[in-house]
Amino acid sequence: DSGVTQTPKHLITATGQRVTLRCSPRSGDLSVYWYQQSLDQGLQFLIQYYNGEERAKGNILERFSAQQFPDLHSELNLSSLELGDSALYFCASSTGHHEKLFFGSGTQLSVL
Amino acid sequence: GESVGLHLPTLSVQEGDNSIINCAYSNSASDYFIWYKQESGKGPQFIIDIRSNMDKRQGQRVTVLLNKTVKHLSLQIAATQPGDSAVYFCAERWIQGAQKLVFGQGTRLTINP
């Protein structure tokens, strides 16, 4: 168990809809990261938050947004969903920046 | 470089043998490298990391080697066990522009009994 908690484990929705993925980092970790894993693109970095502030941005679409709350949990919001958004979404946390990340077990998103 | 994995390289080894998983990284300026293991249905699990000022680091049954001259990283697993079956990813930390970890495509390790 990595100590990073993600909910829900599975999400099935339709095109055009909006969903929210939730992540609780390991106790004491200030950095939270979101990654997308798909068969054709592998693990892609989306965004990082550090202590409530956006720290780094990767290949995150404009339809996607994230935030980190004062209690350090984070949410990833995906809107106007398309079939191609179907993927595994991982949250990770760390004490430093992009170093020794601990990953949650992921949310499997299926857009039908 | 960025993950492109559509056809995942596969390595098959006999139980008890040593495994060597290789990774070519893309950015000569990367300052930190890390190996992850991902089992089916689970998130990536940290194995071992190494900074660019080192060329070797050992853990429990694992060793990471870094050759900056040819931008090559390898993970050696000693006395491979059935529980080692998984997909293994290397990642490099890009420090130019937005700092981020960039993952390789992964290698599937299969253990034969």
C-alpha cells in the first residue's frame, strides 16, 4: 500500500459528460501529481500541485482542470469527455518535486 | 523520450536467473532517474532511484546502473522470483522548462518456472 488513496476505482460515463476524480496524498506529502496512462501514450504527466498551488503543467487538455485543497487532497476534473479520454488516471504524491513519487491504484475511466 | 508504448518489449527469464532491463533516456540534462514496477491492475510501485552524479546504486536484490555517455539506464534484478513478473518503467526528470518525470514505454518481465 503506497499510502495514496484514489476514488473511485472505476468510472463509466458518456461522451460530453463531466467527472471528478479524487486523490488523498500520503501523510506529510505536499506535492500531488496527476498522470494519465493509456495503451498508445503510456504514462503522461498532466499536472502537479504543491501545497495548494499549481507547480508544473504537462500535457493537460484545456477541458481538464485540477485543484489541491487546504487539507492537501486533490481533485481532477474532466469535462466534455470524449472517447479518447478513456484511460487510467493516476495520482501520485511526494515530499519533494518530481522525485520518488508514490502512486495510487488509479481510476479507470471508460467513456462510452 | 515521452512514452510511446504500443508494442511493449518483453523479457522472459527463468526463475532464479538474473534479469537486466534496459532503458534509453532522451534528455542529456536529466538529473534524476527512477525505476517503477507496475503489476496488473495496480499503480506503479517505486523500486529504486539514482541521481545523475552517480553511476551505480544498489538496493535489496536490485541494482541500477547509469551510463550518461550513451544515455542508458539499466535495472538488474538478482535471483528473479515469480513475484517479479510485471511491467517495469524507467523515468527521467527533465529540468529544462517545466520540471517533470518523463516515463519510458515500459518492459514486460515474464518469469518462467
